[in-house]
Amino acid sequence: MSPSRASDFMQCPLLYRFRVIDRLPEKPSEAATRGTLVHAVLERLFDDPAAERTAPRAKAMVPAQWSRLLETRPELGELFAEDPGGERLSRWLGEAEQLVERWFTLEDPTRLEPREREMFVETELESGLRLRGVIDRVDIAPTGDVRIVDYKTGKAPRPEYSEGALFQMKFYALVIWRLKQVVPRRLQLVYLGSGDVLTYDPVMADLERTERKLLALWEAIRLATETGDWRPRPTKLCGWCDHRSVCPEFGGTPPVYPLSVSPRASAEDGQGRMGPV
């Protein structure tokens, strides 16, 4: 399980099915691709000596990183296929440069030496559930304190929604704790879209609650996989979903379920129990 897929299921079980089981294609979006581009720039910037990590230098890296991204993912060029004059692409790249520049008002890269960048992490819990993900940045202080940092190119959520925003960070903190036996000192979300920094200092009880939540979530996913019962959960986010044409909430019909359905699991679901997978 990754933070993204866990979030998919919490947002809408049917979305999880479309992405993980049916593997339906999704068109790249300008917003998501811009986020990938900005992340690439902020990662590569730390290849330079500290004194050279300046805003002009970072902004100048945007076009080159875009070209590099196109080399590895040429399908992204379709985003601007109907932009023969290049005006929309130029504006889009300018927006990416603004996000990169704003980062310098939130953090000082000349004073940072990340231990890890785009760090792939994976661990297996005692239950057998395997957790994995990619952390944008890991800082380790001389005292040994660990800080996990994640860049967001959107705007910071309202305070009442901050817990949802921190879910991904607590997920990563749990993985680090299980891998290194160290509870991260700080979780930090850097919102480049609004210029905000959200921080949270976890304790062991937080991570234990997160683990219990993930185990319950995984049990729900296993049950849905067995029974084929993937129910849509309509929200305002439906407007951005690529799968409305096959979603019952919008009059569509999902593809034929590609996995076998267990009659026993369906029966036990009605009794509030779950059979083996």
C-alpha cells in the first residue's frame, strides 16, 4: 500500500478499483505535470554547491527539466499539442517558475543538506501488509533528529482539513519508524501554491494510530476485492475524475470485474465477517 492508493480508497473505493484493478488509463493533467516538474527542479537544485542554490538558478532549470521530463515521458507533450504558437506552454512554464521562486521565501536551501531526496521507502508490518512510498526530502540534524519534508504545488488546506493533509506524512513517519526505529522529530508540508508551511511533531501514539488505521483500511480493500463491491463515493472531486463515463453516479457502467468473486465472502460480508483471501 502507498499513500496515494490509500487516499484513493478513502476518497472513493470505486476510484481505487479503476486505478488498481482495472488499470484504466488517465490523461495527464497540467496541474499534476507541473507538480512533477517543480519537484524535479527542487530535487536537482541540491546537486549544486550551497552558494549556487539561488532563485535565478532554480528558475533557469525549469525549461531544461521540462525537456528531460519529455524525454522520459513523451506522452506529456500531448498536453500542449493544440498550442502551435507555444503561448500556453510558455505561460505554464512561467507558473512553474513562480512556484519554484516562492519556495525560496519559505526555506533557505543554502542552509540545507538533505540526507535523502526522492527517497523510496518500503517496510512490512507484522500483519504482512507492505507499505511503500517516495519521500520528497529527509533532513537529519546533527542531534540525529529526523525531519520529513514534502512539497505541494497547491494551496494549503483550511485548518479543519489539515488532518487529511497530514495523513501522507504520518504514513511516511510510520515507515521510517518501522525501518529505523526512530520517530521523526518533525513532519513538514511546504505549500508552494499559497506560500504556507504546515508542520507537525508526531509521537509514537500517532504512528500506532496510523498503523491501526492502515490495517483497517487494508481489510476493507481486501473485502471489496473478494466481493467485487466497490462503491462510488461522490464528492466535489468527482469533477476532476477521468472515469465519470464508467461511473454509475454519472450514468456509466463499470468494466466487467476482472477478478473472481467469492460467494462465501459475500455471505460473510452480510454477517459482518471477512473470509480469507
